[in-house]
Amino acid sequence: MLKIKQFAFGPLGVNTFVVYDSGTLDAIVVDPGMTSQTEYATFDKYISDNGLKVQQIVNTHLHMDHCFGDNYVRDKYGVKVAAHVDDAFLGKTMARQAAQFGLQVTDNRAVSIDVPLSDGDEIPVGQYTFKVIHVPGHSPGGLALYCAEGNIMIAGDTLFRGSIGRADLPGGDMQELLDSVSKKMFTLPDSTDVLPGHGGPTKIGTEKATNPFFN
Ligand SMILES: [Zn+2]
Ligand SMILES: [Zn+2]
């Protein structure tokens, strides 16, 4: 079975997802946002309690809150970081982003991309497959991850329950963001569960019908 464990980590409450196949125990970590030893321990305990085999880190985008834990997970589990290269400039400025927001974090080292992802790429998680959808607008390299068998999409900061992401951060573009949601995400089945980068879940059909940016 496809399983997704959601944590809210760091001062900005980013959703970190451990996505795994409960049959094979293969796992990917989406947006590791841990910023303290306590959060590292919480994460590690979940991985070890469930006997998961961490295969890869995948970032929906490289805003600091979504990748504060990248280097920790990469070092601890010996895995690679996959993200879109159009966000590489953000990974280089982790320390500056943290300072601008006045955040104290355990690790603000730069994040580099080992595995460049593009629209249409496929990420295996055990017997399941997540399709990479490039959704620029919130950041230039924004990605959503869609699993048809699991009827679920991980949305990053592009689409939230009743809202959309900011377009006023470096490289953001409001028209691109609106197009990414309406022309890409909204072509998925209405029943698709949506897991945003912050806050609770929603569905494609709910957002099509009620999201104030599209109604
Ligand atoms: Zn963001
Ligand atoms: Zn965020």
C-alpha cells in the first residue's frame, strides 16, 4: 500500500512527507524541513520504527523551509537530492534566506541538487510511481508530484486549501502560478487528494469549485 506520513517541521510549519510502499518499505522524503536535534530525532525514529529504506530526497522547491533538513537526511541516509534546476539559485542562499526571516536553525548550509528533475519525469516509490509536474510561479523550479494509483498529489506551495502560494518571492510570477494551477493541476481528476506544503489536505475538485483565485 502507498503510505504518506506527514510532519510539520520548523518555525514555518512546513509539511515534510515520508512517502513509502508498505510492501517493499522503499521510501522517499519530500521537503525535509527539520531544523533542530529534536526534529531530527522525531524523523529518524519514524524511519527506524517502520523499517523504511530511504531512497531519495525530493524537493517540491528550494525555499529554505522546505529543505532545511536536506543535508541532514542526505548525510545520515546516504541519499541524493532531487529538485528542479531552476531553483538551484535558492539552494545556494539558505543562510541568507534564514537571516532575512530572522530564523535560528541548526543547519543552514547550502543545498545542492544531485538529481535534476524535469516535467514528465517519474519517481519510483516501491511499486508506485510519482509523476513530476513542473509548476512554476511560486518559484521558477516548483514541482508537484502526482501518483495516479494513489490518487494523490503533493502540491508544494503552489496550491493550498482555499488559497495559492505567494508570487512575490525571488523568481515568482503570479500569472505563471495561476496557469500552473489551472492548466496543469486542475486537469487531474476531481477526486485527487492534494497535500499542500503547509496546512491541511484538500481535493482538486474542491479547489476547482471553491478556491477564491479561480471562482
Ligand atoms: Zn515556498
Ligand atoms: Zn513553504
